[in-house]
Amino acid sequence: MARILSIGPDRDALAARNSELKLLGHDVRSAETRSDALMLAKREPFDLILLCDRFLPAYATQLAAELHILASGSMIVVLAGRNAPVPLREIGAMLSNQAAGLKAA
């Protein structure tokens, strides 16, 4: 499946999403802080980078831009500003229609 970097400030929400993604067979790494996220993106290739819906939209946009520089071959999906968590089927659809770059979900 896909190598995913999952980023979010809420440890419980991050763990729940990551568990579901792992059950679907994805290789998931997580980061709770900006510095950890940037370090992982610099060190490892990812198919998909997910920024949690718990970030403020402006912060998520800025972090996504930084990640795009470090991981230009990755699809980066910003979930900030959503009223509800992104369904896993939507993440699956993104992966099957994968193209590198920034996306909003």
C-alpha cells in the first residue's frame, strides 16, 4: 500500500486515524510537532502526507508549503478547516488518483 506521514497536534485523534490506516495495510509514520514532521519528510520518502483537521487553516497551509519543498514528490493533503474527520474511503480515493503536490480535502 502507501507510505503515509500523518501529522497532527492531538495525540488521540492522530493515533485513531493512524490505527485505521495501518489496518488497511498502509505504512504510517506520525508526527505531533512541526519539527518532527519536517525532520521525517526530509529523511524519508512518503506517498502521502496528511495534515490533521485539528490545525488552524493558516498554520496548516504554511506547514504544507514547507513540506512541499522537502517532499516535492509526495501528495500533501491539508485536512484543516473540515467540520468532520475525513473518511478513510476518501483517503483511499486520493491515493488511487495520486499526483504529487498540495491538495485540500
